[in-house]
Amino acid sequence: MKDLSKLTPQEARLLIRENKLIVPTSGISKGHIQGNLAILPKDVAFDFLIFAQRNPKPCPILDVTDIGDPEPKLMAKGGDLRYDIPKYRIYKKGELVEEVTDIEKYWTDDMVGFVIGCSFSFESAMLNAGIPVRHIEDEHNVPMYLTNIETVPAGMFHGKMVVSMRPVPYDQVVRAVTVTSRFPSVHGAPVHVGDPALIGIKDIDKPDFGEKSEIKEGEIPVFWACGVTPQSIAMTSKPEIMITHSPGYMLICDPVDEDFSVL
Amino acid sequence: MKDLSKLTPQEARLLIRENKLIVPTSGISKGHIQGNLAILPKDVAFDFLIFAQRNPKPCPILDVTDIGDPEPKLMAKGGDLRYDIPKYRIYKKGELVEEVTDIEKYWTDDMVGFVIGCSFSFESAMLNAGIPVRHIEDEHNVPMYLTNIETVPAGMFHGKMVVSMRPVPYDQVVRAVTVTSRFPSVHGAPVHVGDPALIGIKDIDKPDFGEKSEIKEGEIPVFWACGVTPQSIAMTSKPEIMITHSPGYMLICDPVDEDFSVL
């Protein structure tokens, strides 16, 4: 099989659509951004969009589909949100009821799809700047934590922010802030640097999602708003139905990382 | 009367609410941002919000009110969009039908208010960086032009982008780009530098809105996405009713300019 990192986003999405590529998407079509997915019926999609607008750090919306139209035109021209993601999760009233490889039977004419920015993009910026990313080095999932940071509510949606953590050497913390600040539409600058207790994290070695990252001597934990927040919020808020990607199985998008830098 | 530039945003909004201050808002509560206003009924507000999400440079949304709730909580805590703007315009099917000082009789339970970023904030950044702003020097309205730049459509909303123009000395063009890039939520970096014809502007001395700015020897015209775009688009798209501020009579908001810099 062709080197997956060299597939164009269109080639990758087509293989996924044909169920020939049911794998975590990290590393596929290298350099292109990947997106988190949330699909909701129109009656709650407006509230969700307002929620995202009020909470741009955890919920940076990259694309919203027209009502009933499965093509995310800005992020994946010619794409189809019903088939182009390797694995989906179906939530009903906040409960996970099924994992599927397409959502044909769940898609209805009033569905609205949201593509939400993902930390892969700013991690590339960190690596390019010579800042180590522990969970990439150690090949495990990033550690994520539920915090005491309130989001701004909208309609039925409300709850606390989820953050991801990366340990950064003291002398590279400022650089980590500046390089990630360039990417406000993929979470941007950190939300907190240092003491986890100040944002309500009791045990840094016990993440609520993902896996623990080792914090070495001379490193400080740095926290970014996390794209799991909208899923967590929507699950807490219990809409009748919500469809998401399965963690790690993302939408491979057309733009490249640098398309999202503001400077 | 107290120096208007020193009023707190709350004091200014209260005077406006009581019809004691019916003047253009430029210079009032100096340092605080001001916002463009658009109010639409819920049935088209969702499309408008998607339109704004797809066109963040001309339509940077700073706040969206809950359906039927006139308080823009993020931008003006305790504020009321029905009274807190000195002068409003009522459009029906794209036609201006009335200018009023409050919108009590037009407000309905399904109204959604949008506060949209305004160029005042990035002009402060330019002035702070020592870059002259011609229309402020010459005390006239900024020149604005309808371009051939297509916006990304959403539902009933579609059309061309409106830009504003500021002449910048050649040796300060790069600096003008970098300082305004820091403010993506108030239009951010320019959309075009140089030849007006390339973006469909036939005569730079005949702006479609506002007044002509003199371009002096050694200066180049620099174009930014303009907050008049959403009004222009909505007027072209002819929704049943749309309420906006009157040009120059803006919402005075709580945050200060620097609250919107990403770096």
C-alpha cells in the first residue's frame, strides 16, 4: 500500500469512504489539518453554533455544513460527512449507543455537521520550533483533563472546559506560547501554565481522557483548550442524538497547517 | 457635560438608553471597543451565523444573543440592544424604512442580535505603531468599496465583500500588516495591498460608502475586510426584517482593544 503520509486528502477520504482504511488518522496526509466532528439536528445546532462562538478556544469551528448537506465545502471539497470518517460514535441523550463506519442510517435531512479544529496543527508548529511534544515522543494519546473553568453557556449547552496537557521545558515555555498563538482557529495559545490545582485538576497523573504524559525534571505542565470540550459539553447536555468521530479517527481536511496561522 | 472619552462603557450606554446622547460614538469611552449591530429573526439568524463563520474576515462575530434576549452578555453586560445604541436603521426586504432611537416596537421574541467587530480597534493598533490613519487625520469617514471578492455563501446570504481603504507609506506597509494581524477578531490583516483594479475597484476616488481618502506621494492603498459587508450582504439578500445600527452610531462595549489581540 502507498505510504499513507503521502496520500492527498482526497485520496485518503476516498479510501476511507470505501471502507478500505479503518485506522486512526494520525500521520495520514501529513501536513494537512485534521478535524473533530460533531453532527446535530438543526433544532439544537443553532445553540451549539452560538456555544462555539462564545467559546472559541475550546470550540474553534472550521466548517459548518448547510442543513441536510453532508459536504463540508470549506474543509473537504467533494467530501461526505456520512462516509469520509473511518469510525463514528452515535450518542443518544448523552449515552454512547453504537460505533459505526458510516452514518447513512442515522443521517436525516435536518442534520448539520460541524468540523472543529484539532491540536495536531499547533503541535506541528511546536515541533517546527524545536519544542518537544511528549506524547508524540512516547507514542501515546495526549492527556486530557476536565477543569473547573466554566464555559459560557448557550441554550441547552453548558459545562466545564476540557484541556490537554503538554510538559514543556522551562526555557521554552514563552516560545510555546508565541508559536501556538499564531493558530487561534486550532485552539491557539495555552489557557494555563503551571500548577494544575489552580484549574481544578487534582492528580496530573490521572487524566480524565487519554493517557498520562511524564513530566520530567525542569519541565512545567502547559494546558491548552481541548477539542474534546464540545463533545463533553454535548454529552453532559444530552441532546436527543449527536454523532461524533471516534477519538483518533478524524476528518482529513484539504488545508495545510500554515493556512490557519494569523501571522 | 463630562468628557465623553472618559465615560465608562456602562455610563455611556445608560446615557444613550435615556436618549441623552444621540451622537456618533467615535471617541466615546476611549480605549473600549465598539461594535457593529445586526438583528435578525431566528429563522434566518442561523444562516447568518453560518455565513459569518464562513467569512470571518469581513464578519467577525464578537457576540450573539440568546433568542429573544436583548442583552449582549459578552460585550456589554447589563446592556440592552433595544435601547443602548444611539440610532438604528430598520430594513424590510433590503429597503431602509426608518431610522429610530430605540427598537422597542420592532423587537420580537424570536430576535437574535449580532455584535460584529469594527475597525476602530485595529486603527488604534496602527496609531500606536506610528502608522498614520488618513481619514482620522483628515476627520472624515473611512472610504469603503464593493469589490469583486466573492464571500462564501450560506443559506439565503451571499454576495461580494466590502473593503475599507487606508493609504500607508511604502516603508510602513509590512508593519501595518503585522500590527493588524494581531487582531483577527476585528478584521485582522489586510485582504489586499496595492492596485485597486485587481479586486474590482474602478475608481479609488469614488468610494461606494464613506468618503474619499487622499493617497499621497509614496503611499500605497491598503485594503481591509469591512464590517459593512454583513449589512451589504443582508440588504442584497433581502430578509423580511433586519435591524442595524446607523453608520457611526455603534454599540459601546466593555472590553478594551488589547483584549482582542491574539499575540
